[in-house]
Amino acid sequence: MSDGLFHDDDIIRRVTQEGLLIAAGGVASLLQTSHPKVAQGVHDHSYTFDDPMARLRNTMGWVYTVVFGSRKEAEQISAIVTRMHDKVVGPDYEANDPELQVWVAATLFAVAAQAYQMLFRRRFTEAELEEYYQQSKIYATILGCPEERMPATYRDFREYYAHMVGTLRINDASRYIADGVLHPTNLPLVMRPGLVPIRLITYGLMPPAIREQYGWRYGRLREIQFHLLMMVLSLVYPRLPERIRTLPRAIYLYQTRKMLSRRAGGGPRLKVRSTAA
């Protein structure tokens, strides 16, 4: 869209349009909740376990609208998310705390960049990573986070991310959420076989320091299985027609725009709930 926050040749659009990256969503989600404040907010306020598909729809609807929608649509959906996050407060956390917003945005960038490079078997240049990182700041700033709270450059980001991964200590809420995300009990039976490769992707892409804290088994056999899976996906997925690869974007954008239209028209509203904590 010409009136959007980004252009079609921007790297954030080239990466985010790939529907298979949704399979890495569990990595980003559980990286976010490895931060004990994020975990407690999700544990106390989220509907992840009650309706995981609604959580996925709302999160991806927000991401796709911010990256591919018009500026007006991106600001509308982000204002809704911000108002919902205003209610997510507890003794030691606030969902709109810039510290948490920076961490959530960092996980979205880091996981997408890692998964995309593995999937397409190409490494981004330093300049591409710098461009992508600068564009990905939108995930925090559009929700009200001051840009100066973000690491200024990609190299600054790498230092910040390494520090966070090395110092975060997950809590019981983190473990409880991880179990619910990876082993949901209320997911339709027809969808449960799909969790097997998603769990493997989650284990394989998770930074070892965090993976070990979650207590996941990731021995040599599982590592080989992960790399074999990614190799097969990298051989098959990029060869699919673009309209197939971007189908999730079309679906989630349609659903989000329908919701925004109903809210603007005063008609029956679709439920929209917090995308993060």
C-alpha cells in the first residue's frame, strides 16, 4: 500500500509476508515470556489457554496490519492494543512498560530474521540487518515506546539481546505458559499433529540459555531432526507460488480490516484482546 508505513521493497515486508514464519511464533512468544514480568502479565491476564487460535489471530492481525496496512489502519489497531494493555497491570509489571515493549519487539525481529535466513538459505548482510532492525522498531514505537529506549543500531541491538538472553531467569509463570503453548489441551484434534514440527522448530530456534531453563530435552538426535526439518522446508517452501506463501497474510489482514470496519461503523464488534501481556 502506498499510504502504509512501509514500501513493498522494504525488507520488513519481504520477511514478514512469508506465512511459514508463523511456525516460529512459539519461539518469539516463549522468548517474550522468558522475561518474568511479561510472563506474569500473560499468566494473570491472557486468554492464551482459553482460545489459542484467537490469540494467534489477534497477534498476527496486528503484525500484518502494522507492516502491510495503511498508516491509518496500523495506528487504529495499535491504539486498540495499547488500550487493552493499559489494563494489564500487576504488582510488578505493566504491559505498556517501555522495558517490556523493547523486549517484545526484540524477539519479533530476532526470531523472524533467524528463521527467514534458515528457510531461504541465505545470510543477510550487515547493511540488511541494520535496515531490518531499524524498520522493526515499529513494533515498539507504534505502541507508545519512546524510540530512544530502543538500542540505537543493529550492533547495539546485538549487545542488548545477548545480555538479555544471558541474564533472564524464567519463573514458574514462564514454565506454565510454555507448557500451555507447546502442549495445549483445548486445540482441535485435527490440528494437534501440526504441533510436532512446531515444537521441534521452537526447541531448535530457542537460544540454548533459555532452552535449558525451560528444561526441554534437546540432545543430538533432536538437533539432527531439527536441521533435517529445516533443510526439507528450505527445499520445498521457497518454490511454492508467492500467493500460497502469503495466504496467511491475506487471511489475517482481511479479518483485521473487517473488525476495524465494524468498530468504525458502530456495528457488532469482534472481540479484540491483548496481543502480548
